[in-house]
Amino acid sequence: MASDVQDILGIQRDSTPKPTKRPTAKLEREKRPDGLNREIIALTGGVPPLAQALPAVYKEKPNLNKRVTSWEWKSFTNPARTDGLVLQHWMRADWNNDGGLPFVFRRLNFRPTDNFMADYYFAKYNKPVTMINYTDEEYNKYLNGTTHRRMTKIRTPDSHFVGDPTWSREETDYLYQLCRQFDLRFIIIADRYEYPGSERTIEDLRDRYYSNSRKLIAARQTNENPRQYDYSKEKEKTRKEHLAQLYARTPEQIKEEEYLFTELRRREHKEERMAKERENLLRLIRKNEIEPPPS
């Protein structure tokens, strides 16, 4: 409308239109948190949002209205024992029901019988060690040291059944009793060994037991492998002596040994590298070798 009025009055109007101002929206600048550089904010895109906290989960409240189970103090005997020892423990009064069994019995799928005293569950874990025992006839024939004391250079069929004259029948029985009691754990057997008038080392005890076992297996001619009872007393003593020397080393000796091992590995690597270089050189010489012209 303003342009029409200007045309009627003859007023020359400006040919260049005036630019219209657009409303500028104010950019909200995010406030930079304290302690963060501008470069870190530009790389990370700002401060990450806080992790959403999960709702707290609590256990169910115990049912306090449940009827209290009664327990009884009961006696029991272990059939694995031979001394008739009577022990006591607490058991639930309703132990005949599956729901009344202790947790360990439910886990092992054990259902007790009426005679719980004779069917004590854990007695089955008493596994006695398997030993090669001897009879009176076998001892007198194969293990007695006084029977085959005379030895000649001629090898007889029963020459490997020569017994040890330093062992008597009573001491051998005492050794086998300890072997059965302590399940062939010769460390404990040597510690408990108190036979009157005899001082034995652990090597002597092992040698006596394993040599008797080999002789009995050979005499009975069974399918059992006698190699599992092989034992050398002299080798065992030598091994322990070497082990004692190894533990008795001083720090200087240990450092010297480590230096020698390091030097040995370095020389081995050097020899391997020289061997590879020699092989590559020989291969190169063979490749560039000029064959002589045919005559």
C-alpha cells in the first residue's frame, strides 16, 4: 500500500528493497563444568549422562509362622571302627521323612533305614589300602633271612627269594601292622616306628616292604605286575643327597649357576645362528657355481 501512495504523489521510490530482519534465536550455551578443558569437551562431546540407578532388590522375608522342627541328641556307632566307639550328634526328630533329612544326606541321595546305627552313611568312605600279606609258610620259605643265608655264585631258581637276615619275623609283623594302620604312608610309619632294639630309616622300611611284595608276587605267579613295587634303596639315598646339596647352595652359588646357564643359552643361540649363516652361504655358492663346458 505504501508503494501505491508513492506512485500517486510522484515520489520516486528506492529500487533496492530493504532487507528484512529475521528473528535470531539465542543459542543456549552449555555451561562448561569445572575441571574440564575445552579440548576434552570437544573430543568427548560433553559430560556423559549419569548411569541409571537400578532399584534395590531385597530377599524375601522369612516365614516366621512356620512350625519349629525339633532336634534330638542321638548316639551312633561307626561300623568302620573296631573299638566300638559310641559318638553322639544332633538329628531331626522326623529324620525318617525325606523333608526332615539333613542337607548332606539329601545331597547324597541317602535314604536312611530304621536301623540307622548300623547303616552309618560315611562308613563306606573308609577304604583300607590293598596290601600283599604273607602266610607263615610263605614267610618261612621266601622271606625268612635265616633260611637262605648261605649264598653261592651259582644262580639257583630260588636265589631271588633270599631273605634279609637283619629282619626278624616279629619286626616284619610290626612293620606290616603300621603299614595297615597308616595306609602305607611311610613318612608317618617312620615317625611312629618304635621297635625295641632296632633303628630303621624310611629307606629301610620301604625296601623291606617292596622287596617282600616282589618276592611274593614272583612266588605266587599271579598276573599282577611286580614292576609297580620296584624300589632301589641306594638310588633313593643318592637322590636325597643330591637334593640336600641343591637346597644347601649359597646365594653366590645360585647366581653363578644362573650366569652359567645364561652363558650356555647365549652360546647355543650363537651356534644356531652361525649354522644357519653357513647353510645360506653354501646354498648361495651352489646356486652361483658355473658348470664347466662340455668337452
